[in-house]
Amino acid sequence: MAEDICSTCLITTRSLTTVTNMENKCATSNAGTCTKCLAVDPECGWCTQEDFMGEATQSRRCDTVFNLIKKGCQSDFIENPMNSITTSSDHEANMQVTPGKVSIHLRPGGKTSFMLKIRPLEKYPVDLYYLVDVSASMHNNIEKLNSVGFDLSKKMANISLDFRLGFGSYVDKTVSPYISTHPGRIHNQCSDYNLDCMPPHGYIHVLSLTDNIADFKNAVNKQKISGNIDTPEGGFDAMLQAAVCQSHIGWRKEAKRLLLVMTDQTSHLALDSKLGGIVIPNDGNCHLKDNIYIKATSMEHPSLGQLSEKLIDNNINVIFAVQGHQFDWYKDLLPLLPGTVAKQIESQAANLNDLVIEAYRKLISEVKIQVDNQLKDLYFNITAICPDGSRNTGMEGCKNVRYDEEVLFNVSIAMKGCTTTGGQNKLGKVYGKYCEMDNFSCPYHHGILCAGNGECEAGKCKCFNGWEGEHCQCSSSAKHCINSKGQICSGRGHCVCGKCECTDPRSFGRLCEYCPNCNNACDENWSCVHCHHSNNVSQIILDQCKTSCTYMMQYSDKTSECFSDPNYFRIFIIILIVTFLIGLLNVLIIRQIILQWNNNKIKSPADYRVSSTKKMPMTRKSLAVQALQRGRKPKLQSLKPEDERGPDFNCFFDNSDICSKEKNLGNAVLLLWV
């Protein structure tokens, strides 16, 4: 009896034909086990008969089924797993996809195919969320919404089993140059229209999806218009929030999700917000607080690619209802936003109900297939066969399909190899009291269960050490998030899945390194001050210092090491004392030189003072004679005895108060006689 037990990979049914030795891959493979034999080719079989061919080597047991029987192996002892396709036997009257479940078994190298039939349902549950531009120019269209709810619900009853309505409004980012920030207009942007408007806002979620049409009507009746000053609006900001904030909006998993965007202007695109000083890229997450979008003034508009991704991920179909000449702008966007349609609103939105019905029918008339979570070594080829006889790829699908028509998809599957080891291609272990649990129904990453970095427990991946994430696909190491200073995400975020998620809304960049509006370096590093006092803090704070303030701690440690050495401290004190003494000596020398120079200067003018005093009367008489000779009458003024002298030249180089007075007196006497 052969010791090896064969695996049960899927196979393809083959007719028994004779194969020559030159073409017989099975016989020439030298496969020594059943598993290796069956992996060679779908034609190969393995004989488990104990006395097969006497003392022949194990590899002789691998051959085509026809040859094994011809060599004497009984058919009951031949392992040759057959290709099989099992489909569910449910045939519900309103089944949209048949078969609803397909189970396929393939061997390495095997191929098989089956037909999938899709019939659009006549009536889907529908969630319709109105996202309305409430700028002043949309005043008439908003009034039309008052009568939309009831009329539309009546019309939708013919094409939907369950219809719900919701409502939200948007204008633009509430910063200049998008709105007027003048104090007189900040709360009422519509003064030019002589209207009382509500303050401008980025996006407000007004009413969650409900089947109570009266609630919808009341919400619309209470809605006021607002305004801004530039032409484009913040529509893409609001669309992304309406798509990703599923719990706020109330999107149902089983319903057809429609997002109706009503506007008469274009929308701002990514990078436009830099005009208002907003430079942080949109993160694509929900940011509603009390039903108000709180990141309108700090986060950029989303890009078209980002918006498209979020709409697809959340199964949102968009209907652009546009009034005016901007309709063509939105029409050009349709190839970039899959699952969207654009319709033109007539004057005062008279055709709004018919527009919604028409757009909805167009959306449900498109049928296409895509393959998610494709497994390694498993290849799909899907061809759509449309009711009109045309053939397209599965992703292109068919359009204009009526609810009473079927679309066929030919699905071909090929298996290149069997990646399991150990002799079995079983999925895993089923366990539990009622066999309700298993260790293989967990997320796959690139075709590998839990990315090969964890174990599957109760439907969730339990990651090994060093790995994290829903699929265990992320390394928990922060080495890719550390900047040149040793900080994780520049101290402004957390490292998630090897990438920085910035927690400071002002920062951006791969390492959150860019923050134009952040505080100065002193304020940024203030949180690291406690890291310099490592002896007095808890272990939790020390761990935080090691991640966010590594470079600060290294600098602090090196400095403390230098001054902790007594020799360095002694040298520092000696240098300080010597420097002080040299400076003091220089001061004393300079002072002595100045005193000596002043003494010499005072002694010389003192000798001259006596002679000048004796000649003073002659000087006054001479001046009087000269004045008479020139024919001028002298104007003599009496002088005090102490003034009967010329200027004191002893004060020529002296700027004291007394000398200054004497200088002025001498000048006055001379000017009197000249």
C-alpha cells in the first residue's frame, strides 16, 4: 500500500487516451509521491495498489490513467481526482445572480469554466441623499425641493421596494478668498441679494436617510440659503464626506446608494485651497462633529482620483443635477468618476423628479463584474455576453439592460499550481461545538491568508510579533517613520503600518515633516523638556521620550556626561579665574595712564593764566579805540569786578560746568565789541 495520501486539488475531466513516452509527462516526471505526481499534469494518476509492478520504483506508479490500467493497476486503486463544479440549487423568483454559489475543485494545471447569469432586479431598495449647493444663486431650486419629496416617493414606489431620502447642504471653505471676511458680511454673504442668509459653511449633514417624507419636507422648509464670493463651490469636499460618513448618513448595505448633487457651478479641485493658505492634503476620512464638517478650513479639497476611490469603496452612485452652462464641465468628469451620471436641470428645477428617475434607471441598467481578492496561482478570464449579442470584458460589462433581460458571463478559471505543502490542499481546520468556527475564513493579502504573518482565529487575523493590520500585512516597526532627528513622524503623528498618520492637522508629508503654520522651534520642543530630567519622571514618560524626543535625549545625555567629570569642571573654573584676573589687570593699567595724562595737561595751562589776566585791561581799551577809529560808537556795558578779565584759557581743554560758563563769558565780551 502506498504510504503517501493524495491531495484533492481541482481537476479537469479527461478522456482515457494513449500517450506516447515522448509526450508522457507523467511517466518521465520521476514523481515519488502521489502529491508530486498529481501536480505534474491533469492527465496523471497514481496507483496505490500494493503489489503493482513488483519491485519497481515508486516513480513507476505515476502515469496516465490509461497506462496504469494497461500495466495492471486496478481502477479502484488509482488516485485521479476529477474536476468538479457544484452550484447552489436555490431558484428564488427574484434571484438576481444565478448560480448564487459555485464550488470548484481544480488540480494544478487544470482549467474549467461556467456560466453566470445576471438579471437586474425589477425593484431595489434605494437610498437617495440630496446634497444641495445652497449658495444664493440656487435660491429658486431649493424652493422647488419643498415639493420633491412626496412626488418623488410616489414615482419611486413603482421601481423600488423601499425608498429613503436624506438631505445635506454645502457652500465653500469659510476663508478668504472664497467668502467675504468683512465684519459686515461674515454672517450674511447675501446682502447683495437683499436676503437674510445663514452663515457660509463647508458641509452640513441635515437629515439622515429616512422613509418619513414629512421629515424630509420639514428639513427642506427650514433650509436657508447662504453665499460666497467666488464662482466654484466646495462640492467635492461635501461629496467625500457624504460618501465616507456612512453611520451619519445611514447608508444601508442592501440598498442602491444614490448621491444626488444639485448645483449650478463648478467645484474646487485639489490644490485650489492653497489660495486660502490651506496646504494639508485631504486624508479621505470622515470629519463630522455635530453633523458639521470641521476640517473645511484646515484640509485641502480631495483630488478626483481620491474622490473616485472613496465613491467606489462605499458603493456610491452619483447623479450630478446641474443647472446652467456648467453642465458640460460635469459631463466631462464622468469618465473619471465611475458609476456617475450627469443630468441638466431645467429652470427652477421643474424636471427634478423625472431627472432622478431617468438617472436611476440608467444606473441600474449597467451590469459588470470584477474579481476581488484574487488568489495566487488562480487566474480568471471573464467575458460578458450582452442581450444585444455584443461581447465585452467583465469590467466593461453591458449597458442599457432592461429588468426583464439577462446578461451572461462566461467565467474561465485556470490553476497554475498548488501552493500547499505537506501532501494536502485543504483550506484549514473546522472546529467548535457546532463546527461553526474555522481557521481559514480570514482576510487574504495578495492571495495569502493573513499575509502569512499571522493565524486565523474566529474569522480575524491574529498577527505574529512584529506585524499588525487587519490582514497582518503591516510591519509594526517604526523604522520607516523616523526622521533625521530620530523623531517618529516628526513628533506630529503616529506610525501605522509603516506609514505616518499625522495627528497635527497642520502638518503633512511622508514623515509629517512639513508644517508651515506650526509654532517656532522652541514651542515645538517644549514637550521634550521633561526628557532632560530623566531621574524624576515615570517609565511611561521615558518611553515617550525615546520615541518622540530621541535626538533631544541624546544631546542632553552627552552634555551631562561632559560636566559630570570633575576634571572638566576644575579646568573650567581655573580658566574662568585667570580670565578675570587678566581683565582686572588691564583695567588698572589703563586707569593709571589716564590719571597721569590728566595731571600733565592741567599743569601747563596754569602758567599761561597769569599773563593773560594782566593784559586784559589793555585789550578792552584797544578794542574801544579801534571802534572809534571806524566811526562806530562803542556800546559799553558795565562789568562786574570778577568779569574784568579775558577768557580763561585754562578751561580750553576742560568741559566742566564752571569752565563752560567761563568760555561763554569770554565769547560774550568779544562779540560785544566787534
